[in-house]
Amino acid sequence: MTAAVMTDRPAAYTPPANYKLSAVGLLRSEWTKLWSLRSTWIVLLSAAVFSAGLGALIAASIPTEEMVGGAETAIGASMSGVALASVFVAVLGILTVTGEYTTGSIRSTMSAAPKRLSVLWAKAAVFGAVVAVMFIVMVFLTFFLTQALFGDSALGGVSLSDDGVLRSLFGYVALIVYLALLALGIGSILRNSAGSIGFYIGVIMILPQLATLLPWNWVSDVTPYTPGNVPNTLAMVDPAGADLSLGQSWLWMGIWLVVTYGLAGVLLKRRDV
């Protein structure tokens, strides 16, 4: 016969009755999760290299005799890489949410924050702040780098004090942050990495451009108001001829973010994790 051996099991941890997850604690948690992922470092590094690298490559490739056009052309050429780097950042924003659903760690997150919506706001706040700081640095670094490469040409004579230049540079930062937050919201709605990335690239980025090829006039009237196009005015040095004014651009950016996060919040409260 064998004797049963009694072993002491550690008691399960029970949080104090007055335990409450603070907003600071939730932000710190999302900050830790974001930077503990290898993909965060890889994607942000790729976005930084792409932003400065492509801008410098384009600046160095323009023949001297073609360096005409003033501030609008200079900023557009300089920021080509920055605009395209938004895809890297959008993918990271999606993975920030969908990665937790893939691994199942979202259950632990929601157990710690049972109200759920605070998790979504914390993710958006942390990711938006990281993207904003990074691209403020990258936009101005790229601007000064490409201005040095343009030399004494018409494109190289652009200054931050010129009308619309400083606003345009910050407009690029706002554009990137907006698209990053939009992508994070889409990831919160769809919860699937491949589906969210496909939806963002196909519907948000590509479809409005393809729609302009259609022969219907109403399509051309609608496409400036699509989620991927509304921030374009912010990046212009002279927005006088833009489809949307600066005020309309900010307004529609706010509308699309409210719609996206409103739907994401409703689904987050109603669906199981």
C-alpha cells in the first residue's frame, strides 16, 4: 500500500478588496507590453530608416537642372519616405492589438481591467505618443538632411520660417499619428492580424486611389472624405487648392477616429475575449 502524501499548496493570490488599477498603472502596462515585443523595435527601426533613407535617395537623385518648384516640391520630395513609412507604423498599430488576441494574453489584460474600454484608450495613448515623438524627430531630421543635399538650388533654399513650411512638417507628423491610430482602431475591431492589415492597405489606402479612375463624377466628390485621404491637406505647404480646407481636414480626421473607436469600444464591451 502507498500512503497518500499531503503537500501544501500555496494559496491563490487574492487582490485586496479595495484594489483598483490606476490609469498610470494601465499606461505603464501598455508601455511595457509595447517595448517588450521584438517586432516593435524592428518595425520602428525600419520606418525610421525608410523615412530618412528614401527622402535622402530622392533628394540625391534629382538632377540639378530640374531642382525647381519651390517649397511645395521640396517638402514633397523630402517627405516621400515619411509618407510611405506610415504603412510600417500602421502595421505595428494593428499588431499591438491583434497580437494579444493571437497569443491569448488579452484575457489576462481584460481580467486586470474588467471595464475593458480603459485598455483601448491606454493602447491608443501610448502608441500615439510613441509615434508622435518618433516622427517629429524623423520629419525634421529628414527635412534638414534633404535640404543639405539639395544645396544652393531652388529646392535647397527652403527655410522653416517660409510660409507654410513649419505647418506642413507638423502636418506630416499629424498625418502619421492619425493613420497609426486609425490602424490600431481597425485592429481592435477585426482582431485578426492578416484581415486587419489587408483591410487597411486595401480599403483605406488603395481603394480610394483606384476609385478615382471610375467615370462617375460623384466618386471624385466623395474620395477626398475617405479615411485615408482626409489628412492630405495638412501636409501641403499651400492648401489653397486642396479639396478640403485645413479645418475640414481636422474635422474629418476626428470624425473617422470617433467612428472607428466608437465601434471598437462597443464591440469590445459586447464580445468575448
